[in-house]
Amino acid sequence: MPSAAERTRTLVQGTCSAVMLIPGATAPLLDQLAPDARAVGPDGEILLLYPADSPAVRAATHAQDDELPAVLELTDVAPVAVPNRVRGRAWASGRLTVLPGVAAEPGHTMLRLEVGDLYVDDLWGADPVDPREFARAVPDPLRHHETELLQHLAAAHDGQMLTLTALLGERAGTGPSAVRGVVPLALDRFGLRIRCRDADRRTFDARFDFPEPARDVHGLRRAMHALFEAAAQED
């Protein structure tokens, strides 16, 4: 399974939504506190690109040499229609400063969050994250493809998704209590997580690990083919 540091790094460098929480900084629209882009520096600092007139930039500029505490809150929502779509949240707290000497896009300013504490609460569990482990962690290589891949599986392969229940054993149920619907919920280099629904609309999640981690989309295609083939043999 991915470590807590890897999961957090994936959220920070992935496509989930993010908002900067700064004491005293308010905005008419919450989107004004959301960075336009974000990345992680070599020492684990989080780099955030904001419009030059955003509340976050004004607060960091006004603080100058003073400590400006801030929390980057990330929310990961499943890109497919499932009950309880929030898959996880992560928080990175620390000191926010204007990053000097960096040429940002015209009309934008780069901010730096020097991370002090990190915490992730997702489908794997709730865990604190050591900032040093976060700095060394590598984000999941499929993070930029996950949304498209899950939506494709849900739209074009719903029948094949249902065949995966053959791998669930007794959890799949029988007769009226059998699983009636399967939706792909999450995908990473280690495996696929699905959300199952029975006739009474009760849901539960199941996880299928790949024989070996998928390094790229080509490796993922091979892993998914092997998974569907195994399900067909059990059916």
C-alpha cells in the first residue's frame, strides 16, 4: 500500500481541490484562496502560485518578516458518481511567505509554505505524516491519469466492473442480497478500489492489488487486463 507520506504527496501534487486557510484572511469567494498551481520543492516546501492581488498574497506580503501561520487543506473527491464521494482530506500547516527571486507568471506571485505538520485522512486511514518523509516521498505516477481512467471504466466497462464481484467470494452475496452495481472508486500504482452496492442500496468497498506496481499507463493496462481475466475465470 502507499505510505501516508506518498498519499499526502499525491494529493498535494495531484488534481484534487485545495484552499489556503490563513487567520484573518477572508475572501468573498472561497476560490480566491485556492492556488492556481502547486508543487513541492526539494526540501518538502509547498510552492503555491496565486494571482498577485489574491488575499493570500496580500496577507503574506503584509506579514513580511513576521510569522504567518497557514494551513493548506486538500479535498479529494471521486471523479465518478458514488455515494459519499469525498475520498480523503489532507492538511499541511506551517509558515507562509512570499518566495523571493522567482519569476512567476505575469500577474501572479509564488508563495512558499514551509511545512511543519501534515495529516492525511483517506480511504486507507487517518495518519500523521513526518515532514521529512513527505519531502522524500514520490507521488503516484498515475495521479494525472486517474480521473480519465476511472470515468472511462465507469462509462464503457460497467459490465466488466460487475464481473469483479466473482473475486469477492462470500462478500458478493447471493440471490436477492447479491451485489447489483460496481463503480471504480480509486486507482493507484498498487491496485484498484471499487464501491459495491447491493439490492438494498447498501455499499461497501473492495480493493484489488496488482501483481506488481504499475509504473505507467501501459503497465496499468496490463494489470487491468489480468484482473478482468482472473474475474472471468472465477465467474
